[in-house]
Amino acid sequence: MKPLRLLLAGSVCAIAIAAAVSPGSAANLLGNPDFETGLLAPWAGVGGLGPNATITIISDNGPSAPGTHCAFLDNQAEANGLTMAQTTGPGTADMGTVYYSYDLSLGTAANGGVFFVEVFAQNSVGAVIGNAGLQGNYAPAGWTHYSGSFVAPAGTDHLTIQFEAPTGAVTGSVSSMKVDNVDLHQDLPVPAMSETWGRLKALYR
Ligand SMILES: [Ca+2]
């Protein structure tokens, strides 16, 4: 018969491994979420880029974290859907609550120019199977922090968040917005340590 102490150590180890592989994480799933690398990557322009529709990193900073850089979506092309997005890696998400937040500061919105944010839950082959709903239209006078959550369905494998600055089919339509401090995460479904220890001890009474 194995000594009790060894059995206990094995059980603790199994619990530690279970915790480590639990789906979801309280850590931000996004790379370069504060644009402090001074580069856009791994964010990307996924639509609407052109001579009069650009995404650049500029010297300014949102209020949620210290820094000196943010992204600037500047769409001055009519009837154009300028969009910046980032997709998290394979297996980074699971069913359950997804929390999102970001800082926005309006540049200009005029003649039908608007600004929206969308968050998608995707399955392992990239199909969209859930979403947070269309967030916006946003037109904050100055830097403003926004946050929300939605429940990702069964089969969720990874997430995409995208910032959209579409313009109207009108000459002079403009949508420009600064974006910073983007967070996308899920909480670990791990029981509190005291509860874990309580259950563990109960096994050996
Ligand atoms: Ca920043």
C-alpha cells in the first residue's frame, strides 16, 4: 500500500495539471494590446485600406494603461469599410463568458462616418459561431474606456476582435478613431484553493 503522503502528492499534482490545462485564461489573449511596440502587428488592416484610408501607430495613449502609443484608424474614402482586427491563436478560447474592453478617442466622424467594434467566437475551422453584437456607434469626445462581455457557445476555439470605421456613400464622409489598451480574456474555471484542499482532505478521512 502506498504511503498516504505519496498519494496526496499525486493528487495535488493531478489537480495542478488539471488547472494548467483548463480552457480559458484571465490573461489577455491579444498581442501588442497597447500598441507600445510602436508597430501594428499582430493587428492587421483586414478591409478598406487605401491612399485615403490608413491605420497607423501614433503618439497618444488611452487612459487604461501607461504608454505613449495608440492605433489610429483614419478613413477619408467614401463608402469604405476600414477595419482593424486581431484573431487569437488556435485553442485559446472555449465556451463560456468572454470579457472585452478598450479605450477609444474620436478623431472625426462626419457625413455618415461611424465607428463600431465587434467580437466573434469562432470554431476550430474559423467559422463564426457566436458574437458580442455590434458595439457602437461610438463617438466619444475624448479618451473613454468601454467594456462588456458575452457568452461564447460550445465549440468555441478562438476569438476575433475588430474595430470598424466605415464611411457613408457621401463625398466628405469621414470616420477616424484612436484605439488603445484592448483586452480580451476568459476567466479560468478553477475552484478556489481552500475549496480544493477541503475536498482533498475529505478524501482521506
Ligand atoms: Ca498605448
